[in-house]
Amino acid sequence: MRPEGGLVIFDRSGDGISVRAQTNAKLLVMGGEPITEPVVGRGPFVMNTHAEIEKAFEEYQRGLMGEIARVPA
């Protein structure tokens, strides 16, 4: 059983997949061409290395990621 928000990457061979849930489930299926480079994800960040992820967290904590635009009420 995968945790909520889990990610599954299927082998590109074959011509289909079959999914069966034992409880209510929502499934998001995406496809595309492989990017053929390392992918490391943690939290909201996706980079190529763990070091880049650590740097992104550090920059975020230091307030270097910019600001979210606020819409007037």
C-alpha cells in the first residue's frame, strides 16, 4: 500500500495498466517524454540532486524565493 500522495512510475514497455483500489481513491495519471536526467523531490521542490534540494530549502527559509502576489479583497 502506497502512502497518500504517493508516486508510481511505470515501466514504459507494454500497452496498458490496470488499477484497482480497495477504498475510495482519486488517481492522477500523467504521461510524457522522459527527461533522461536525475530527479530528486522533497516538499514543494524538485531538482536534480539532494544538494540542490537543500539549497532550495535554505533559500526559501532566508526569504530569497520572492513573494506571492496578493489580490486585493
